[in-house]
Amino acid sequence: MENTVEFARRMDAEDPMRFFREEFHQPGSAEKPQIYFCGNSLGLQPKSVQEDLLRELEDWKFYGIDGFHKPRAPWVDYPREIADRLAEIVGANPKEVAVMNALTANLHFLLCSLYRPDGKRYRILVEAGAFPSDQYAVETQLKFHGIDPADGLIEIGPREGEYLVRLEDITKAIRQYGDTISVVLTGGVNYYTGQLFDIEAITAEAHRAGALAGFDLAHAVGNLPLRLHDWDVDFAVWCSYKYLNGGPGSVGGAFLHERISRDRKRMRLAGWWGNEEKTRFDMKKEFEPQAGAGGWQTSTPPVFNMVAIRSSLEIFGRTSMQMIRNKSILLTGYLEFLLREMGPSAPEIITGPDPMSRGAQLSLWFGEPAADLHRRLAEAGIVSDFRKPGVIRMAPAPLYNRFEEVFDCVALLRTLVGA
Ligand SMILES: Cc1ncc(COP(=O)(O)O)c(C=O)c1O
């Protein structure tokens, strides 16, 4: 790699994914363009979304209730179609994926089914520093069962002076708490540090202890290839507004391994949309769950909330997660290389140097000046984010970011810190 704009431009010219950038609106204006490195918070808008949304509005006008079964894109098919595409992205069988609710709600729904404390086995083991919503969900799940989180919640954090959680510390804790653990729940990629967890290894260790393994994939889905079925993961939840570009608050996803989801007797919080499609409109008193994760749906699908994710997944359908990952490793690697070139003024990259232990995001520790630096970056048109106490997160997204943007960003950073 080279610290020159010519090198960055050459990488862009040779990038087999370069055409995808044209599929997305770039934020900012022609006079004040932006470099957008916040796809880990909210992905950009695919250009096709507006037309697709307008078409659905027209269809609603024209068809009314018949829109559910209209010839083009019947609304009734939205959840299944989207789930099928997502199944490819997360490495699942189509029936193992449901599209519904939002991430935290799905976590509650799945834990209601799967976290069934039983005598000695009642604990939940999590990564310390998980996204707050997960912490609130887990803590309140424990309380729902009358379990004191001080006893029921095991949190595994980084060692003193370190930022990342070591796999060996997670596996050691699972062995230590053994048959008292009901569920092991970690992120796929930690939102703050950008650390990618070894989902397969954690799952295997949880299973050895007789526990279930679940994952919050908010920062992993659409970011890197996943093989949830083959890794034998029990359950996972995600949102679709980050790397999947589904728009703010877009509908969430859930994975339930088929050995769990085909069990129709499995306890769940039921609603009519989880009923067998064939008998849903028989309006019978008895709930007849669909086999598969779809049996966990409760309500009528929020069609307008699904249009953007559906449009975005068409773009994903034209490439593969491996292609996306190949570019991502180079793009984020280039950001890392240029940051290191800053010499003594370089921030500490707390995400770590191993591309196999991270996704697109780098979390940069600037300490106290971070908030001010983040403001000055924003003024200059670089969209990153600041997380207390001293981290700036940057996530070049392979579908729409360019090497030259990475170069320009670090060049500006150099002038701001006087490197
Ligand atoms: C890692 C992680 N988990 C959970 C959530 C919460 O998701 P939701 O608001 O869709 O429930 C977020 C939101 O950004 C997140 O980043």
C-alpha cells in the first residue's frame, strides 16, 4: 500500500465493486460533499428506494386491500421474499429466518421462547460492554423469571488494560459456570470496539456446556459473510438499517436454527401472522404455528417499512458477501495503513490489527480531544461518530465508499492533529 492519492485512485479504478457506489445517494450537496463513514450506524439510501416506495403508494391508492395479493410484488409475500434474501446473507436455510419487529423486540421474543431457566440452569453469559439495549433486555428477562441479575448475569469483559474480549476468557467462563448457564449471548461485532467474535467457537463451547448460543448481529450482518446454520448457532437477531441500508428503524431480522424452529410446540409469544399461512384466515381459536422462524411472527408485516430493505437487498443480490468482504478487507486495511503512517500522532486503533477479528469498522482512541476532533471532521464534511469517552468510529462501507475517500479523510485528520 502507498500513502499517495495516485495509489488510492488506482485502487478505485481496479475495484470490481466500484459500480455499486452509483446505486446510492451520497449525502451532502454538490457545493459541500461529504465523506460518509457511518454506514455502521445508518447505511445510505439506495437510489431505487424512492421509486419503489412511490409505486407502493400508488398501488395502495389503486388496489386498497387487494394490494396484499396484487400481481406485482404482493404485500403478503414481502416477509418471505426478504427473509429468503437475508437467509443467503446470514448463511441460513430460508425457513430459519424471519423478518419482523426490530432488533431489541426480537431479542425479547426469542428469549421468551429460549430462555427457560430450569432449576440449576438459569444463568445468562454475555460480553461486558454489549450494546445497552441488549443489556436492558437480558437484565429484564432475568427479572421476569424472578432471578437477581447480580447472580444470574455473567459478564465477560476485556482484561485490565485491554480493549477486546479474549476468546479464551469467554470459553473459560463458559466452562467455569458450566451447567448453570442457560444462554450465552454475545455480539457478532461489538458496536464500540468493532471486535468480531468467533461465533462458531463460542457456539461450540456453549453447546459443550449444554447451553444455547445466541448473537446480536447488528454490526455483522451485511458486513461480513456469516454461516449461522453451519456454525450451529441457536438464535440470532439483527437490525437492517446499518450495513443492509434498509433505512432508519427498518424492520429487523431473526434466525432460529431449524432444530429449534421446526418444533411447533416450542413455547412462544404468538400472533396471527405466525400462524400457518393456509389456515390464517380461517380465524380459528387454536394457534397453528408455521414450521420455521416464520412461526415467531406476530403481526401484519409493516409493508412500507419493508420497501427500502427489499430494494437494498436487490443490490446485495447482484454481488456476494464474499465479494463485499474482499473489498472491505482492503478498504479498512488501507484506512489502518494510512492511520499508522501518521506516526506519533496516530490514534490507537482499539479494534486491533487482525482483519479476521474485525469487519469494516475501526474504532480510534483519541482520548480527550476526540469530541472536538469529531466536530471538526464533521465541519469539513467527514461523517464519523464519537463515542464517549474518547473514541471516533469510522466504517468505510465497501458497497459505496472509495479508497480516495479514505485517503482524503486521513489527509484531513493529519492536518487537524498537526501530524
Ligand atoms: C449492537 C446493537 N444492538 C442493538 C441495537 C438496538 O437495535 P434496535 O433499536 O433496532 O432494537 C443496536 C442499535 O444501534 C446495536 O447497534
